[in-house]
Amino acid sequence: MESPGYQTHPKFLPYKVYKWSSFSANYSPENILKDQPTEQSSRWSSETNFLPQFIMLKLHAPAIVRSITFGKYDKDHVCNLKKFKVYGGLEESNMIEVLQDGLKNDHVPETFTLKCKMEKDQFFPCRFIKIAPILSWGPSYNFSIWFVELHGHQSGEMVQRSISWYYKYREREAIRLCLKHFREHNYMDAFSTLERMTEVELECDLVSNLHHQLVQDGNFINSEHLVEKAARDNLFSNYIDDQDYQANWSPVCYSDESFKPGMRGGHQMCIDHINDDIYVFGGWSGNEDLADFWRYSCSTNEWKCLSKDTTDCGGPSPRSCHKMCIDCNSGLIYTLGRYLDSNKRTVDSLNNELHVYSIRSEHWTLLNSDVFKFGGGPKLIFDHQMCYDDEKNTIYVFGGRVLTANNTDANNRATTGGASDERTVTEFSGLYAYNVITGVWVLICGDSGNAGPQDIRSRIGHSMLLDTKQRRLYIFGGQRLKEDVNDFLYYDIDNNVVVVLSDGSSKDSSIPPPGFTQRATIDCELGEIYMLSGLSKDRNKREENMHNSFWVYNMKTNKWRCVYKNDQIGIQRGGSSGGAVGDNYNLMFPSQGRNKLTSSNSNEVTSLASTSSSKKMEGVKRKEYKKDVSQQPCPRYAHQLVYDPIKKVHYMFGGNPGKGSQPQLRLDDFWRLRLTRPQENDVLKKCRYLLRRQRYNEMTSSDPIAALTYLSSQVYATVEHECEREARRYRHLAARLFGHKGKHLKDSGDSDSDDQAIDNFVSRTLVTNNLLHPPSSSHNMTSSSRDDVSTIVRANRTAVFNKLMGYFNEDKRQPNQNIIDLVPL
């Protein structure tokens, strides 16, 4: 639970400049104490840009440091820190990293939040803060810092509690390292004495019992029972959560391939996870907008056409680049916005209609003929995003480009003698909230076009997702004019606060690259965001940049991971449901209509459209391509992706493959994506393999025949024989029976890393044992040999135990570190 002192507003923390690596003449380190942005010399500047360089600050008293603010020169400067790290701690010789980030090369001061919690959300105090520059904006220039200000909490009671915890934590961890060392080297008297006197627990009871059964008694059967209990008790959860997903694509095949939605892009899809249905509406066929409405039943694997033209039943007109969202509890689907070609944009045609479809009554209703004129909502927009909030019965709408009439103002025509000025300023829509119960629209924030702390820059082609647990709207990606927007932020709904997770300035390859065609989903229970990207940043080289990549964001760790990337370009069948990766093709974009990407001086929309039915595709040659060995969808854009949070399955339909020779071609393929990673049974199988391999190794010297039987039955059952590496590793085990283990592993060119780690541990243990207990005379050689064998067996078991600990949750096992690694050379 947070301390009351922590809940107060952070206060200014006074400090002095304590140490520094170097400084140039006239650029003293003490200059950072004064904020003088107009003074070019009011800064610390290193004497060189050779690393390491640093400046260390010493607080007047220990404090919980919450944030650091960097002031800047009133103009951009090549010496500003493009990348830096910040360290903190109570002693200057023992600090941890609390921040890694970079400054923008401008005149605006920047504030960064520092890590101030450790184990179990416990705050840790700092007396020293060390700023370590890594890279300046001018790569060959020295580092400069103009001004630094620290904020945090310095109340006596709160800080004293943190200091007390800090020293107790270090003492406890030091004792645990000693306990681990004593037990590994069989100093059991010292181990028992230290454990009894300090009452410090090295690990949980189950793990201690596992060590006793495995290392001391060599009871492999009981050891297996214990790891099975660990799996049942969810003790492998941290390891499993840390494993990468594997993306498994499979085409959805139907009994009746002829009855399904036609080829399209720029359509909309939503999923009713309660009734296990997927809805598809509208889109662009390559020739025209569509108004057909379909439902796919995941349980029966069948499509049903609910309406060939929703206009005929009181629904929306044909459209593309619109958006839909669903209220699964009430069974209502809402749709808003659309794209219009420039020659169709008149004052009367730019109505932003809001329609709703009732799943229960199968009926469309027009809620508002123009939410802008008659409700205070957004103007007619396209390429926006919509989310439905079940808790508040609210629809959130963000971004999108506002459509305007070509000859909007009659007064303008009069003043210009009848000639209208068609050069219009591109307008983007802000963030709106619509209460479906009261019918009231509220503008939460307009488009400022800036990137301030509480600004959300509007854009098109972005992603917006609602986290229902933390009450957040995550927003990222998209395009604004000619700029690819690569920020990542969330809007805290209940507190009306914007939090920027990434401003997009980082060049880190572990975050998704800027993109215009990402499709994203969210799993609030797992705390994960999923993003499928089909087109990367450089639109001048689309032939090289069309690819599929799938990313997963973990909300708890605030980290992205790329779990799938396919750089192959091609389609298997021209737009059919077998649209898998195949032959290469060039991506060429016509300059007219929906096949042209939006630019700052054009009213044309990105090729966010698709193909409707094959009947509309006369004149489009559907060429057959030879099949690729992999079952993967071809790269595309203008597709749609939905996610079933119950079954943990994604579905993707349609899109534009960007085929230059067939610019009107769209896709009608339907794909299922399952993300898999190791589960408890998979980890348990690895644990059984380690235990049974060790038992087999011990049997080879005492009973080779029994060992061979055990290898071919018990060890065999724990090996994935379809995996060539595991199969080869299994075959090498037989070499132990003939005394050629080392030769076989060496010749294979693929030695087992587990074996290598165990061998290294055993060698180190033998050296230590001989160093501390050298044989005293020749008559003791036999006894010494027996001791060596016993030591080798115990060391091998200990190494296996240590390997098993890599699967256990960190708070249940012994420390990862070794005390001998703390000894300096």
C-alpha cells in the first residue's frame, strides 16, 4: 500500500553538483543549477564525447526522487542529449538505472518520470543521481546539459521507512546469496547454522524439498512429483509469460465457397463474442462502394447475407473507410463516417449519419442524420476510430480526416468573381464521447496539432483501443499530412489525463516502426495489445516495404515484442480465399480515386478500399500463382482484423494486396490467427527431461543395460522428436554408454547448452573441492577418488537443480546471482 506521503504532490529537491567526468572551459558543471535558456554558455559541456561521460548530483538529504526535468537553450542545439541514462542510489558506488530516454532537439523543457519502486512496489531512496550522456544530436559534438531540476518526496517518516527497508533488503539478499553458496558446495553445517540464526528463507518450501529429494537423496521419482505440483500451483507463470508467442495462421474454409462476402477493402468488421458471430459491412470493391451486410457464425462455419443493400432496409448507404463498434451485451452495432470522392462532395452530401443495427430484431435505425449539425458531434470523417465502453454506455470517436465540399462558400464565389479557391486546409477531427442513453455528444479535446504533454495529435489510419479494466484509451500510429505518426499514448478516461508512453523519437528496433496500415486489438484480461502491420514507413519504396508483422504489447512491462514477420510479397490466388504468400509482385499505386494515398495537398483517400463480389470484377484477370509452402496471408492493407477475447483467436478478412498490374484487385480471403506459447505441460516436459536425463547419466556407470532401456522408454517420452535439434540431442545421449560423449557432442556442431552449463559447473566444483581438500598422502588416493565421484554426482544434480530454477517464479526460488561473482579480479 502506498505511503500517505507519496500521495502528496512531489516537491522540489535541492542538490549540489557532486562529481563529473570532465568539462570544457567556461562550461562549468555548476551551470546546470540555474535555468538561463537565453544564455548560450549557461550549461555543462563535457570535454569530449568519448564515453563514459557523466555528471553526478548529491541531494541535500535522502529522498524518493519521482521526476527529473531538463531545461534547454532557447534554440535547438547539436549538443542536446539525444540519448542518456539516469542512475540513482544511496551510495555513489551502488546505483541502479532509473531512466533511459532522450531529449527532443528543441527549446521546450522536458520532464521524465524516474523509477522509484523495487520489490513489491516498495519505494527506494536516493541520495545520489548520476546522469550519463550516451549520444548528442550532433554525433561528433560534446554533450551539454543546460539545467536540471529534481522533484520527489523528502518527508522524514516516509524516507526513513524506505531507508530502513533498503538496508534490510540488502542484508537479506546477502544472506540468501551465502545460503545458496553454502548449499551448492555442500557446506551444510554452515548452511544450517546461518539459516537458523537469521531465519531468512532461501526459497519456498516446495523448492527446498525439491533440492533435498534431487540433490541430497537422488530420488528422481519424488522430484518429478514435486515439479508436477509446482506446475499445478502455477509456479511457472512468470517463465511462461516471458516466452514469445508463435503466430499460427490458417485459412478459414467453408463447405460452400460460393456463398460468402466478395472481394473488398476499406470495409468494417466487428465480433460478437457472446454469440460467436462476426459481422462484415460495406467496403470498396475496386469499382464502387458496397452496402452489403454479412454475418459469419464461428460455431457453424457459415456465412449469412443479412442484406444485399442496407439502404433498402433503412440502413446506411454504400460506403467505405467508415467505422463500426459493437455493444455485445445489448446486441447493438453502431456505424459512423464514410469516404466520398471529391466530385461527390457537396454541402448536402456531407452529412455524418449515425446508424445502429439491432442484432436481436435484425433492424437498422437512423439515430441522427448529421451528428455535427444536430448533436455537436464530429463532421463527416473517414479513417477515424471508434470504441464502445460497456460500463459508461459511451462511444468514443477519435481522429479521422474531415471531408469538406469543393465549392463550399457562396460568398467566396461572389468575392472571387465566380472562381472558387479549392486550396483548403486539411482538417482533422478530435476526441469525442457519445452517450448512447442520453444521445449527447461531448468534445473531450480538439485537434491542436501540437505534441504537448496533454495534447493528442489527431491523425488518420491509426489505432484506438479501450482497456476496460484500467479505463484507458490507447492510441498509436497513423498519419498526419505527410508525417508518419509513431507516438504511443493513452487517455485516462476517469481522470481526464493523457500519458505519453513513447513520443516516437526512439530508434529502438524493439518497438513497431511507423506505419499507416496497422490493425490492432486488445485483451484486457491478459493486459496485452496486438498489432498487425502490413505496410511500413517509406511509401516511396512500397515494393520493398510491403510485409506482414505482428506485435504484442505487454501493459505490465510496457514492452513491445515482434512475434511474427513475413517479408515475402505475393498472393497465391488473385483475391480468392486462398490468398496466401506466393510469387513476388510489385506494388504500384494509381494516381486516381481510392488507389492514391492521402497527402497534404490532395483530397484523395488512401487505398483503404477493397473488392466486393467477383461479379464486380469483370475486366480484372484472376491469375493463378503457384502455392507457397507456408500457409500465411499475403501482405496487404485496407483489411480488417477482429479478436475473440474468449477463445483467444484473431480473424482477418479482405484487403488490398497492392498489385500494380491489377490496381482494382481486392481480396476476399478469410484467415484465423492463433497465438501460442509454452504452457505448464510444455515446461513440465522440459523439467522431466532434465531429471530423467540426469538419472540416465547416473545409470550408465552402474547398470548400462538398464540405462539403455530407461533411455529408450522414459527419456524418449520427454523429447520432441519432430524437432531436429532435440532428436539429435537425444541420439547423443546413447554415446555415454560407449564413453564418447565429448567427441560426439563436439563433432555434431550443435552441442547441448544444458550439458555445457552442467559441465562448467562440475568443473568449477571439482577445482574448488580439490583446492580446499587436497589429498594428504598416497594411501588416501582411493578414498579421494570415491569422494571425487560423489562430488561429481552431487555437482551434476546441483547443476540440474539450478537449471530447473530457471522455470520457477523468481519470488519462489533461490537468487540467480552467485556470491563468487561479486569478488573483483
